[in-house]
Amino acid sequence: MVFRLPFAHIPSLKENHKYDRDERLPRWHGWHAARRGLGTNLYRLGVPDKVIQSILRHSNVNVTLGYYIKPQTQDVIAAMGKFEAEMAAHTFGDSNGTVNHTSGAIPKSVN
């Protein structure tokens, strides 16, 4: 199925391009936004990417990840918190194996 986007609302294109809608195609009613919301909400609930791909019936998981899952700020903060906790649980040393507990390399907060 081929979709044609109406670019007539962009002034620079409107002058040089006449848009004629293909009446054979269905009118857009916003289902894409609902599908993207579903993908994002399933992702935030912890549903695996491949399962979301199957639910949305995409042939390629990259389409699901690139266009249908929109990470929120809270997701980024939570992920960095998990990373910080994981880093704090380990002892790190320099290339000689010398442990430096006062290096300050582990962040105390996430921006």
C-alpha cells in the first residue's frame, strides 16, 4: 500500500507542487498514533521487543524499535539508575589492577 502525504501546508512546497489526494485510499484517522502508543506502553511494561513486534505485526523488529517505541524521560532515568547501581556493586582498578576507591568515577545522580 502506498501512502501519499499532503505537503500543501508547507509554504515553500505549496507554490511549486499541487497536491491531489488519491481518493481510492482511505482517509487518515489517527490509528498510527494509537499503535505507537501501544508499542511504547508495552515497552514500558517490560514486554520484550520481539513480542511487541509480533503484536504490531511488523516483519522487522527494527521498524518496531525505530518508529513504534518512544522511550520517555522516566525510562532513561530508571535505566541510568540501574546502571549506576550495577557500577557501584563492582570494584574497579586501573590497568595495573590497583583499586582506587576515592576516584569519584561513580556518579551520585543522573542528569
